[in-house]
Amino acid sequence: MPELPEVETIRQSLLPHVVGTVVANVEVRERRLRRPLAADFEQAVRGRPICGIERRGKYLLFDIDRGEHLLVHLGMSGTLELRDSTPDQPHDHVLFHLRDAPRLVFNDPRRFGLLRVGRIAELDELRSVGPDPLAEQWSAERLRGLVRRRKLPIKNLLMDQRVIGGIGNIYASEMLFRAGVRPRRSAARLRGRELTALASAMRAVLEEAVQAGGSSISDFRDGTGRSGYFQLQHAVYEREGEACRRCATPIRRVVLSGRSSFYCPRCQV
DNA sequence: CGCACCCCCTGCCGGC
DNA sequence: TGCCGGCAGGGGGTGC
């Protein structure tokens, strides 16, 4: 479910509610996530303040003081949600009971998510996360450096978290449509003007998606239970056979590295 | 090294 | 109606 815009939406929705509070207690109901939850997880979080929330690619980082952070990755089906008195739901795996605030629940049916506590420098997962397309330093020049000698399809490169942080299957297709580039084009062989178009399309699509509160294509909700509506603006994702919004040509679907990819054969070269 | 493939897990949908 | 296969927004490991 969550790519950069959804993770950022969750971050922003949680900020006003959890920053400044304290984790009074942690309740773990299921330790078998992508990696088993550490034996000392509860002890590491219990009693700690939440001083801020950052995002790196698809990872959330809760600053719990003393130089330590709670790292959260939502995998395919994970959510983080503030719940007042709503009853427990299936797949509620970790419950953070906050002082003077609703409880924060990590729910993840497929259990591909990840929770860890540690110092940023010691969190290996973060070391390999590539640059964020929403960062100020993002530019066509930067993208040019990233595609050098990479002959793989541009869509695969966009989704490689070590190269660029935060882009998943929905937004890779959407930004390639915006840039007028087909998903199977070799990254290294893109022309200068295509890279320029792509670099700005990446940013524009992600910004608009954050603005819309993310894509709620299944049942994505932010930290306070609100749906996003960017799915209504999808140009190509999950629109195989439907008319291109720009030229009315039927949208096509191809499979790249096992992932469905969508494009308009007329608008994208 | 780069890349395709398979796996992890549950839920949902369409077809029979 | 009920069952089954295929597919789903994630990443990591393996083996070519």
C-alpha cells in the first residue's frame, strides 16, 4: 500500500497528535513481522517521549530521544492509526499506549512491515535508502547521475529504493506517463530532455499525491482514519484498456520484474 | 556486479 | 454458493 505519498500523509497526520506525548506502554500481539520483533522491543520504547517524526523514502522515524529512533516500515499492507475507543481489529500487531492521546496501532495483515529501535547510524535499513525526490537538492542533474550506465528499464530503476527513496509501483507508472516515457525504456539511454521532464514529473506527481492525501486504492487511511483521493487522478495505474485522459488511446499493461506497469502507447515514447 | 526470479503473508476478486 | 487460482501498493535472498 504505502509509497512515499502515503507514508508522508501518515507522518503529517500523526505529527500534531503524537509529538510531545509519551509512550506509556507497548503491547505486542504478534512478533512475526518481516523480521521477528526484537525481544527487547517493548522495553526499548516504553516510557520514551516522542519528539518528532521524520521520513526517509518509505520509512518513518519516530524520534524517541537519547539519540534513538523507532523505525517503521509499512510493507504492502501496514497502517499506523490513532484509535480512541474503536474496538481492536484483526491484525492489530503492536499497540502504543500514549499518555493523554489516543493509542497508536500498527496493523498489518500481510506482516511484511518492520519495526525496530536504534540509533540512526545503526539502523542498516536506512543506509541503503537513496535520495528523496521531494528534497530540495533533487534535480535533473542528480537524476542524470543516477541513470549513468544503468541499462535496466527506467521503471525498475525508479522503484529501486537504493537508487531513489520512496517510489513504488503506482507512482513509477504515473510519473513516467507525466514525463512521456515508456516504462521499458533503458534508463541509460534516456535523452537529456527526457531526464529533465522525468525529474520534474517525479516531483510534481509525488507533491500532488501528498496534497491529495495519497492513493486509497484498497483502503488506505492516514493516521486519523481519513482517505486520500489521488487514485481519482491516476492517469494510467490500474487503467488497462481505458481511454487515456489526454489522447483517448487505450492504456496498456506490461509486466516488468513481475510488477504490472501501465502506460499510454501514444503519449509515451 | 546486475538483474530476473522466487519467496514471505493474507485478503479479495473473478471464473468455474 | 463455494472453492481455487491469480494478483495486490513491500523488500530480501538466491542463482545465473
